[in-house]
Amino acid sequence: MNTQSKLQTKLYLLRVAVWGQALGMLLFNIFLMVEDAPYIFDRVGPWQSILIILALGLINVKKPSVFVARVLPSFLLAFLVLTVSISSTVIVLAGTLQAYRLPAFLVTPEWQYTRTTFLISLLVFSSALVLNLVFVIRVFRAKENG
């Protein structure tokens, strides 16, 4: 496999990783804002969502993502992607477990929304983790064939 093909595989990994994390965080922020209505930015500040959108824009601009894919060795890129992805999934899993451990008599409508928020976020971050694992495997297969 030639160098251009390896670079393309690393770019896919990078973009999938950023998109997965960003979508998970944006969904989590949106659900928290809906829960907090009419106090939209009670628990989530506007900068949390703006910075995520800026990261998505930056990763889709060709030069920065190509630079990162060229500079970082495959093992370091895989390590960073998996560290962030696993951490996000574990954190949301812990939040989900905490939300569902409440005794039934303490569960208010707000906690029911929080349970839904954590459950959906867990599904998104878990899916992103699976996709990241698939693309990490593709990166290493591309490397061994090259």
C-alpha cells in the first residue's frame, strides 16, 4: 500500500474520531439545554457547544487534518483516539449508572430526563468507540501491507 493510501486511512481515523466525539458532546449539550429550559445555558455554557462546532470545522479543513495525520505516527494517533474515546464512554457509562441507581421515590421528572440524556449519550459514545476501533485496525492493516 502506498504512502498516499496510508495517509488517507489515517485521515479517515482522525475525522471519524473527531466527528464521533463531537456529535456525542453536542447531543449531550443539547439534551442538557432542553432539560434546563427555560434556563437554556444553566448547566451547559454556550462556549462548550461553540468550541465543538469549531473543532468540527477545523477537522474538515484539509490542511490541519493532513498535517496531524502526517506528523503523528500511527501508534500515537491510535493511542490518542482510543484514550479519548474510551474515556468518554466510561465517563458517560458512570453517569448512566449513577442516574439509574437512584431509588424510585427520589426520581423526579428532571432525573428521568437525565437518565434519557445519559442513555442516548452512552449509545452515541459507544458507537463512536466501535467505529474508532474499526478505523484503528484499518490504520494498522494499511501499515503492515505497505
